[in-house]
Amino acid sequence: MIRWPARLTLPPGDLLHDATYRRLWTSILISSFGGQVTMLALPLTAALLLHASPTQMGLLTMMETLPFVLFSLPAGVWLDRVRKLPIYILGESSLAVVVASVPFAWWMGWLTMPWMYVVAFVIGTVYTTAGTAAQIVLTQVVARERLVEAHAKNALATSGAEVAGPGLAGALIKLVGAPLALLVDAALLLLSAGILRGIRIVEIRRPRADAHFWRDLQAGVRFVRSQRLLIALAVAVGLWQMCHHAALVVQILFATRTLGLGEQAIGLSYIGMGGGTILASVYGNRISRRYGPGPCLVLGFVICGVGWLVLAVAPANSWGVAAFAAMLLCFSAGAVLIFINFLGLRQAVTPEPLLGRMTATMRWLILIPAGPGALLGGWLGEHVGLRASLVFAGSFALLVAAVAGRHPVIRNVRELPKLENVEDWVGAEADVRPGPSSVVDGGAR
């Protein structure tokens, strides 16, 4: 019998001992590998094959965030009325079809920037619904007091893909071209959906006789508005999203046109993103427990801002290439620290019948600034210079960190807050009947 070294053995009580969470984690890992291909192939297709300008890249990014602004609130009401896991599975399958449409259009000679705008809009629409459902599924699998730990482990799954994925994606794009490489993501998304189909969640939704769409939508918004913590988080993370999208629209253009990197070199540089995710995933939960979720989130803002400023002053030589990889490492590390705490905090305080509306409302709030941020980044890149977009992103992120770090509602959050009393929030349109001992077959709770 083979005996594994002690260092490879999961500690007692680790979430991965639970079969249901392990299946969810595996699906996230596989989907993340495919996501690495799309993350490189879509902007490279626009920048190199369709010769997109900075403004067009800004529009492409904005089209992916626009559905969050348009559909998040009604999607939240709808999700609170239906089972979430089937929506999550349908979303993975739908993304596979949408992503595969790019190589199909390229092969048929139909591929244009308007086609890419439509693809980005549909991807954003799927993320608005299925992405929200995926976040709620996690709360059905993992106990609330372990949500930060679960988000950190999910980030670790993503980091595995981010370490190996970009290099492989860059090589694949160089071998077959960016459009055809997207077929790999489509296949991996279908595999992820197949794995999710094996998860069993006992979630019985019983519509209330007095359910009313607009009243229930207002109940979700009213709940978020009543929570000082949720409002403070929405403002801080929303402003960070503006910085992120201002930098995002120019970073591929900066790498290709200022630093002169090719597809494979860009793919190898993105390994830095995986390194940052691993560091933050391994130590993020420890930092959060020691200093508190609020200060840990602010630290994420600082790390991201420093990374964007480092790239903004990078020379167009080998040091610039190193700065590009360092920026990706800082961004991923900072983003993990932000979101494992942001997601854990907002889920911990929200009653189950309101999770869909809370999640949709918060995603709507934080992504409202993303579209203007993308357009501003594109405008600065085209009319002032690509470095100007990075300077704006880095400087403003540090300003957000300074203000959030002094805000008592964020600074004083040293542990996950207690769950709000659901009886205080009349208007939940579905009664929830959990299983006798746990929500999930497998006993994750």
C-alpha cells in the first residue's frame, strides 16, 4: 500500500474532505483552466486580428459589464424563486456555446468588432445570472462561518489554473491562433457543467401566494441599504472596479505595442497572476483571521494600486517585461484578498431567502463604476497614452485604500458579522425547507 507523505495529507476537518465541496472545487478548477484561454484569446483576437483601438477595447470591456447594470436586480428576484444549481449548470453550458461562436465566425469570415461586442455582452449576461447563482450554491454547500476559508480554497483552485494555464494558453494561441484556441475553453466549460450535475442539493422553493416582483425587488435593495457594512463595501469595491477596468482595457495593448510582447510571451507573463493568487489563497485566510476581514480587504486595494503604478513607469525592455509579470502578480494577490473577504462578509450577514437579491444588488452596485472606468481607461490610452490609464488606476486605487482604511465600518471589522434575523425582512417570496440535518447530501454543514 502506498503511504502518502504527511505534508500531502489534508488536515482533519479540511473542507476538501467533503465530497460535495470537493466536486464543486474540481469544477471551479477545470472551468478556470478554460477561462485562462478566453482571458488571453478574446483581447488578443481584438487587438491583433481585428486591430482594435484603445477606445474599442474599452467598449469591449464595457459590453461585458453592461448586463450587470441592466439585469442584476431583476435577476436577483428571479434567483430567489428558483433552484440555483440548475442555473449554474446552464450558465456553464451557455458560455461554452458563446465562446465557440468566435472561432465559428472567424472561420466563416464574419468576425468583426460588433460580433465581439455581442459575445462580450452575452458573456456578461450569463455571469450576471449564473455567476450569482454560483456564489449562492457555495453557501448551500459550506457553513457560513467557513465562507472565507471556502473562498480562499476556491481562489487556490483558480491559482492552479493561473500558474499552468497562461503558458499553455499562449502556446496554444501561437500554434492555432487566438480564435481556434477558444474551442478548448468551450470543451472545458462543458466538462465543468458535467461535474456540477453530480452535485445533490436539497433546495425546495415554495412560492408565496403574496409574491410580488417589484415589492420583492425593493425588499432586497432595502436590505442592502439598511446595512452600513454592505453600503461601505459596495462603495469601496465599486471604486476599485473602476480602477481595475481602466487598467484592464490597456494592459494587453501595453504589452503588445509598448513592450513588444508576442502571444506566447504574454502567456508566460500571466503565470505571475497564478503566483499572486497562490500566495493570497494560502495566506489570505490567515491574514483575515489575524487582522480582520476589513483591514485584509484594504490591503488588497494597496497591493493592486502598487502593481498598476509599477507597470506605468516600466521601461520598454526586459525590465518592462518583468514589471508586466509583477503587475499581474500584484493584481491577482490583491484581488484575492479583496474578494475572499468581500464575499464572505456580505454572505455572512444575509438571510438565506435574500441571498439572491443581496448578491445581485451588490454586484450591480460594484459594477456600475466598471463601465465608466473602462471608457475612461480607453479614452486616456488613446488621447494621452497607455501609461496614463495605468497611472490613473494605480493612484486612485491607493486613494480608495486610504479612505477605506480610515472608515470605521470597514476598519473595525475583525470577524465575520452575525446573520441578520430573517423575520425582520418581510417580502421574501419563497419559503425555504432545508433537509433534516444539512442542506447538501454529504453533510457539508
